Amino acid sequence: MKKVLFSILAALLLTTTVSASSNFSDVNDDTYYNTAIDWMQQNRVINGYEDGTFRPDNCVNRVELLKMLFKTLDVDINSYEAELFSDTYEGEWYTQYVIAGRARGTIDGYPDGTFKPGQCVNRAEALKMAVLEFNDGQVPAQWGMFGNPYDIAKVTDNPWWKEYFVSAMGSNTIGTEHFPRFEADWSGMGVDSDFANPTYNFEPAASMTRKEVAEMLYRMKALKDTGEEGSYNEDLVPAPLVLDNGLEIALSGLQGPLFAFNTETEAETEMFSDEYEVIAARTYANNPPSILVRKENQLFDYDTKTEALERIQMNDLKESERIHASVSITDDTQFKLAVFDTEETDGMYGYNVIASRYYFYDSVNNVLESIEDEAVMDLLTWNSGCSEYDSVNGRIFTWPCGEGIGSAPPISVYDIETGESEEIVSIDEFGNEYGAKVRYRDGQFIVISRRYDNDNDSYTPKILTIEPTEELTFTEYTFDPELVYGASIYGAMHLPDKNIFVIGGGYDITFLKYNTENEIYEMNKIDLGAAYVNFLFYDGEHIYIYFSGTIYQIDPEKAEITKQFGPAFLEDMNVEITTLLF
């Protein structure tokens, strides 16, 4: 099975379930480091002060960082022997931490033989110590999907800390406040210049604060716990399909097998063996008439009603060729397909694209149409961002997505016939940094904005829905000013018959109720602990979600879990949620 490196860390992949609320009086629940501090406190890595504060902006000194490192990793510090530095002494609380650090190669002190234990540790020093400690003295090569993170951050010289910085930024484990998460170079895609060509300053000599150290160690611990070299297995990421009017859920890894699970009878049926790879598994609407599957070098159209397999008339695929496909958002019998010829390489995906070809596919008539329009091909390239195909109106919706920005504005629509492109949601209107996210689900684009106010350490949220009718339909939803909404955004679902939005974050599901004036007036949450959720479907009464080998039935009006399913085939597949944090 192919394993690939990821460079955006889903920090909440830790095995310990954490609360979403801090116990410290000076740690706001909406701050980015709250969950890290919670986890560190619950696992006795850090403590607060007698007055109930955490003092997140205080610096951490060099021996304090050693202690936090070793407690995070549960290192037996008493099993090591080494010489102390000239300014560290026997009988101090830190003595054995320094000895263990020197013996393990985590620290080597200054050229004059000192360690300066009480000195605030700076960002470069902290990165070196943490990267070495979490990787058994090695420096793993972590590269972002957009290239060398060292270049992206506009670091122009060649400092001693370069390799540690590249490794930590590439795996998104730096943890310093407001440091970028892999902004792509979107120049040429209609993105404003400030976003397309960002300049950031790492400030290597700046002291690491308690909140930054907590976040860094939390992310590194998560990365270490998810698997070797921070890898995730693309074969085991669950991809839901909903069949039979919402009674059956078909779940698969991205490369099969495919099982049907009936939520009423709890019967399990294998639809395809692992000889078949399900194509476009994440893009199907409920009850798709057909599913694309690949077996070795051939592509097939599977009719979900007749269960017949029909070969798609395409030249035999090479082993090195990968297929990316998605269903039209206005006609689920139409598809856009991209075939990428690849070669293996180091990096996030484990391959580079060396050639590509593109098609529109009509599953009713089994007709494959080659795309020759270069402008359309540019929109469908593997690194061009996100796109949705509207076959009824002959257009393609596009927006930036990738490591660090997730899925975000601006949204543009391209007319295939005229070749004209129009921006329909701008960065100026909805922002990007710290919150605006784009999701397409069940016939609507859902844009969720969380503009961040540095002065007040808070977010100003709003939601916009866009229906891909011939004349686009826009509806905006605002929040009651009394509601404090600061959840992270991973998935979204709109239940217009109940006037509810459901937002899936990293740690919980948020239910937002709105009135006839489209004002969101009530917010409820279900705390799911350390897991991302995948929305499956809504049956008119309940929503169904999946994470960590379990399917949950939820009453969205009461924000209550009403039933849980644990299909055996999920255990057999060893499915674990290892979805990237966008």
C-alpha cells in the first residue's frame, strides 16, 4: 500500500480525548492554543500557577523546555549518565533533565561549555531540541505540497537552524502564534497580490512563550502518534457513499474494498473487493446512479441499480497513471476526469505528475469526450486548487485549496463556452486568514467566514450559501452578536427544512439554528474529543457522521447522539481517521 507524507498536521490525532475548554482563567476558549494547553495539563506535562492562571505569554527557559519535552514523550530521565555543563549543578531540580538531554543528543550547550539553563529559549533553539527529541536524534525531511517551506517563508540566508525549520514547518509543527500554514502561490489565479505572495518572518531569536511551546509539543506528539514519519495511509481514509434513499451507506478506503452498511438492519455487504479502486468516492451525492471504479488498467462504470459493470471506452491505463474525477453538481450522470501520469519522488504525495489528459464523461451513454481547451485543462490540473463541474450550465467553479489554507475564497466561475471567468466571492468580502472556508454539499456551496480580530482576540462570523442555478442564488446568514462562535471548520452541512447549519470542527460538531430573518440565534455542540468527522447524510430526521470506526446517528435539533454503529468491516479495514487539517 502506498504511503504518503502529509505536511499539514491534524494535531488532534492524539489518542487522548481532550476537553475543548481550558481550566485556566487567562486562557480563552477561542484561542488557537487552548486545546494544546488542555491536553498538556491533563497529561501532567505543564502546570499553572497558584492563582489559577497559565500566563501563556511568559517565556520558557531552556531547562523548562527539556522537562516539558521529556514529560510529553514519557522519557525515563533517570536511566542516563552524562557530564553536566559548567553552569549546571548536581542536586538541582533540573539536573537529571540536563543529563538525559545531553546523553540523548538533544542538547550540546554553547562553545564556552555553558548551557545557560535559566535563559529564555528562542524559537530556533526550541525547534532544534524538539525536532531531535521527537525523531530520535534525526531530522526528517518534511516538504510542503507547494515546495520548500524555507523558500515560502522568504528566509534568504543559510542559518544553522535551517534544517530544523524546514522539517518543522513542513510538518506544520512550529506552533508559533499566527505563523503561516503553507500559503500557496496563487498568483495568476485571480487572488489578490498580498495573499498570492506572502512574506512572513520566523523571528528565530524571539523567545518561545508557554502557549507556543504547548502548541508545538502538542502538534509534534500528534505527528509522532499518527505513524512513521508522519505518514498516513491513503488506502484507509474512509470515503462515504449513500445509497438506497439514505438507508445504506457504502464506505470504502480510497482504494476499496467497498462495503454497503444498512443503518436500519445493520446488515453489511461487500460490494467490491480490493481488486477495485473506487474513483471520485468523496464527490457523489446521495443515491448516485453510477460509480466509477478501476480494476488494474481498465476503468468501469458501475450501475448502482442493476449492479452491472460497463467498461468505459478509454485506452488501457498505465500502472503509473492516477485518475482524479468528480461528479457534476447539477447532473449526477456527468463527470469530469483527469488522468495523471506520475513518477515516484520524495515529498507529500510520493509522486510528481509528468503528463496529463482530461475528459468529460457521460455515464448514461458511456461517452468519453476529450478536453482540448487549454483554459479548462488549467482549471483541472492536479495543483490548481479545488473545482466543481456544473454540466447543466456549462461552467466550472474554482477556488484555492491546499495545505494551510484548506478550502477558501475567492470563488470564481468559468463559462466553458465563452471562456469568461467571474469572481463571485472575494477575499475582501469574506477574508481568508484565520477562517473563511468553502464547502460544497447537497446542492449548495457553503462559505463560512471567521474574520479574526487581533485587538479583541475574537472572530466575526457569517455564512453564505450559493445555489448553482442558472442565475446564481446567494443567501447570507448573520450571527446574533451575543453568540461567541470560534469553532474550527472542517466540514459543513445545511438542513434548510430545520433552519440549521451543522459545522464539523476538529474536536466537536456545532449546530447553528437560524430564524426567518436568517440570523443565527442559537448554538449547541457535541464534543467528540480528538477526531475529525466525516458527514455522511441526512435522512430528514437525523444526520449520520463517521469517525474512528464508528457511525453516529444524531438528532440535529437536540444536538444529541441517538445511536451508534460499529460495522465489523471497518475494524477489518483498520480504518482510522487521518484526514488533513485544512
